[in-house]
Amino acid sequence: MREASRILGDMSEHLGSEQREVLIIGGGPAGLSAALVLSRARRSVTVIDSGEPRNASAGHMQGFLTRDGMPPEELRRIGRTEVRGYGGEIIDGTVERTERTPDGFAVTLRDGTVLRGKRLVVTTGVVDELPDVPGLRERWGREVQMCPYCHGWEVRDQKIVVLATGPMSVHQALLITQWSKDVTLVAAEAPQGADADRLAVRGVTVVADEPARLVVENDRVTALELASGGTVACDAVFLGPRMVSRTGPLTDLGCELDEDGSVRTDQFGLTSVPGVWAAGNVAKQPGQVITAAADAVWTAGLVNMDLIEEEIERGLAARP
């Protein structure tokens, strides 16, 4: 037992002693895309992955050209293989603390390992907080969804309930009528005025009531039970969750946040702290898998150029 502890300690010390050019916190589509670009640019890169992807409960993803219908876990598996094929390193672990050092950044993992890098890219994504309605969380990623572009086709022409959770719920209900003509909006208060007229034109039924629980029979959603005691038959439920950005590594360093809690960046992904970049849902909360991956590709290219500029300045300073 002591020998095993000593070996693990030696490994941690070795990991922490070598400075990478880029540390990437988050191993989802954004993090792996950034790692792929930077590894192909011959940068030393380490990805730290906590293994908590936003779409873990989804059986498939849609709208990703050439990968339509692929399980999210399969995308991550292939992405990891591609990154490692160019020399990129991937570590499974949870980040406990991030801090600035004289020559870059230090990231401390839960097991005590300290990783060091010249640049930091954060792609930690968001957590979707759902209304406190029994049954929603258990079916999240299955019959309970938020994005019709991702999952509308799979429930086309079925009975769909839109659960009002915020100011965009009317928009969501109107949008979903493109996939089904049997759409019911359940809201504590029925929309009035222009919103009511627009819903009526698209054939959306409005039920003014509070949700009580999701009814599931034979492992399928069959209805939404209401606080009044009635039910609305449905095959699927769409709602807008509260998106909470996983900004821990960024707030440790004092990065500025926007009003919605996402990290504030410029058009290239650079945060308010020099050397710290962010990409994917942590910066753009509603983004789909393909847009998060594309966002990170752009950011990775700018990180590489930032390192080149630093190397040029160092070379110029060293000239006689």
C-alpha cells in the first residue's frame, strides 16, 4: 500500500513538473476540438476531463454533419483518439483550483496533482437546471428536451407539451409547430395580446395551470399531470432549462462574467484575464454540439498565434 502511494506521488510530481504550452479544462466537443487544432499545430497540450458532459443523458446527437445520430459518448471517444494521435494528453480528473503563476497558470486537481501551462483554455460548458417537477430529470435527454433542431425530427407529428419556464417559452412553442401540429403550451398564466394571437394562428393549445408531475407508463412519457388534477396527454415535453455556466476555473482567476453568468470574452474567445481563453457553452450557453466545437477551433487558432507572438517578442529581446 505504501509502495502504491509512493508511485502515485511520483507520477503526480512528474505531471506537475513539466509545463505545457496549453492546458484545456473540459473534455467535451469544444475542449477536444481545441486540443486537436493545437496538437496539430505542434503545441504541447493537456486536456483535463471531469467526465460530466452536458449531453450525457442523450442517446444521440443531431445536426452535426457526418455525425448525425451518433451517441455523444462515441464522439468523445473518437475525439480523444484523434487528439492523442497528434501527441495531445488527456487526463481524467476534476479541477479544484486555478491560479496564476509567474510563467503562466497552475491547475490543481482533486487528487492533488498540479498541472502547469503557459496558456489556459476553459471549455467547461454548462449545467441545465430543470423545474422542480417530478419525473422531468429522469426523462431529460429522452422524451424531455429543449432544442427542436436537435430532437424535433424524432418526435415529429406526436403530441408535444411545451412547459413554460421563461420569456422564450412562447417562441419555443411557436417553433415546435414546425415539427408537430399537436402542441400544447402549459403556463401558469395564459399569454395575452399579440402572443395569444400568434399562438392561435399556429394552432397551439394553451393550458393555464401548473405542472404537478410527468406521467410515465411502460418506460414512456404518456402525459403531464396538472396541479388542478387534470392531465395533458403527450409523447414529449420541451422546456427551456436554466443554464448555469461552470465558471469555477474562470472565477478563480477573476475573469469577468456576463449578466447570465457566462464568461465574458472578445470575439476570439479571450477573457478579461490575459492568457485565459474560453470557448463553447461556458461562453455561449445555448450553443449546439457542432457550434461549440466550431467555436473552439477558432479560439485554438488564436491561442497558437498568441504563443507565436510571445516567442517573437522573446526572440527580439534576445537579439544584440
